[in-house]
Amino acid sequence: MRLAAVASATMLVLAACGSEDSSSDTDTDAGDDTPTTSNIDLKIGTALPQTGNLAFLGPPEEAGVGYAASLIEEADTGLNLEIVYGDSGDTDNKAYESEIPRLLGEDVSAIIGAASSGTSLQFIDQVVDAGVIQFSPANTSDAFTSYEDDGLYWRTAPSDVLQGDVLGNLIAADGAATLGMIVLNDSYGTGLAKYVTEAFEGAGGEVVAMETYNTGDTSFDSQVSAVLAANPDAIALITFEEVATILPSLFGEFPAEDLYFVDGNLSNFGKQFPKGSLTGAKGTLPGLSIDSLKAFTDDLNAYAKESGQFPKGLDEFSYAAESFDAVNLIALAALAAGSSDPADIAGKLQEVSGGTGDGEKCTTFADCAEIIQNGGTADYDGISGPITFDEVGDPQDATIGIYQYGDDNTYGAYTG
């Protein structure tokens, strides 16, 4: 059994769960029995991290996009989908400064990305001002919930309110009374740290140290020293790939079983560190348990190799399902709207996710497309979960998985 947090619009529960512009030829209203025949040319861009401090998330996210597109093509619904790949980079290398204008110049209806909340905030206004949808598979900052985005920003990852609650309560439940944190100083890091703090202190704990650093920093000795000097029972590392530089300073100085990771740095480090370096460390990651998604990840890996997109295959799968679902939702919304116009697509995204509450459940693009083309309303439940968008584009139903590292420095579903 593993722990998970299941969130809805009105409830947060910590519980155990098992491992687990073209228009249509015929335009009909939802619920009309007249079949809809579509002939839509849809172009989607990606601004995912090929470089920067989340580059390890780029391959699974891009593979998720490519795999979804391949299945949409196989479905042969009359929706002609083209993917234009781009690099988001990060706030240090600023790859987005050239990539976003390039993607917008390609006349895309939507841009999938960025992975980093802080990076997305650098170009969301540019995308929205162009009247294009921005759809992130991995943004978790609460800043987007109330952002003025003209209804054009959507995400398949839940807000950090949820992950922070799960992580803070997990640390307390593990017996820690005091907590130190090393935190990336951006909207993701400080936002998640805020909710971890609220949950941990609400459970009776005390945060005794919180040290921050900036994107692009390469030395973290002062942050590590300050946190260790506070002598906390546990340390939460709310970082991106900088964690690989931070960890060696903690080895031998702090018990691995009292270290906690988050979605931004939970990674299969393997032989990067000596065997057993991370044994017992835990971390949180939005989405269903990777162990329970084995059929999907196996198929995704096979696609990545066979298509030549990633010939050596994948060794990370974080946010692959959310990226896969993002493509399906955009494509289904275009089909439901009978249009590739971004505003028309945005107007159907909540509906096809089940957020309006009146659709027929379906779990593949092909099955959902059939419902739509027969005049019905589809309610897509994705690989990453039910999704069920609210009116501001946040998923209402979400799971936060808890994972634990073994002796090989890779993680699996927590079984404690």
C-alpha cells in the first residue's frame, strides 16, 4: 500500500491507495444525435526543458507529447495534428526569449510548457497577449490559480497547496519535530515551502531553518551549513537539479532517511552517487504512482525508441502522463469546438475534462473522439487522473504520490 493525497474542489484527504482556424464540415450542439465530421488542422508547440535546471524532465514530457500525437494520428478522426518542438530553458539561460516568438510565429493554437512555474511566468503574458493557449503539464505554483490569463492558461498538474500539505504532514508523521529547508528562490520553491511549512507547523512541528538560493547559483555551501547548524530532525530539499550538487555536502553529515525530495528534484540518481547514499529518503510527486502506470510507461518507452525521438529510451517518467493528457485534451477540445482557433479550444477544455459535469466517461482519445463525433459530450479521464478542470483551468481531482529511495539510489512507491 502507498500513501496518497486526493484533492477535490472541497476536500483534501491523506489516505492509503493501491499501487497503482479550420471549422468542421458539420457543426452540431452537444447532445445532438447528428454525427459531426471534422476536418481540422491543429498545430501545437512545446516549450519544455531541453536545457536548464529541469532538463531531466524534458525527455519524458516531450515523449508524452509525441506519443499522444501518434495515437491521435492513428485514430483518423479528420484532425490533422502537427507538433512543433521548442526549448523553454530556465530563467538563467532564458531560451524562452527566442523560442516563444518562434513558436508563436509558427501560428500554433497552443503551447505546452513550461515545466518550471518560474519559467512559465516569464512568458505567460506574451502567449496570452497573442491569443494563444498556454498549457503546462508540470506547473504547480499557486500563482496561476488567480492569474489574469483571459481563460487561456491550463495545467494538468495540481497546485502546490496539495503537495505541500502531503509533504509537511508526511514529515511530521515520520516523527520529526523540527525541519530545515533548502529552497529555490522562485514562485515554485517559495510557494511550495510556504505550504510545507503550514502543514508541518499545523501538525505541531517547527521550521528551524529555511535557506534560499537563486537560479544559476553553483555553490550551496552556505545554505547547507546554515541548515545543518540548526540541527533539524529532517531536511526538505525544494530544488530543481541543483540537488545533485547539494547532496554530497549532506552525505555523512545528515541521515539519508531524514531527507525529503519534491517533484522538482525526485530523480533516479543510480550510480551518480555511491550505493546506499539515499537509502530511506522520501519524496512527493503529483500524479498516480509510477509503479501503477507501468503499462503506459512501457508503451511510452517503446514509442520513444521506435520513433527515434529518444533512441536510447527513457529513464525518467515524471510528468510524462500529464504531457500526454495535455495533448489529448487540447485535441479533444478542438474536435468539440470544430475549430483550431485558440479561443474556441479554450472554451471547450473544461467540458472535455468533465469539469462541466455532463459528459460521458472515456479514457482514450479515440473513444472520446467517437463520442464527440456522434454528437455527445466527452469526459476524458486521463493517464494522470480524472483531471476535471475548474473554471480557472486547475485540475480539481489530483493524487500526490509518496516515494522512497532504495539502496540503488532510485525511487519506488512508498510501502511504509
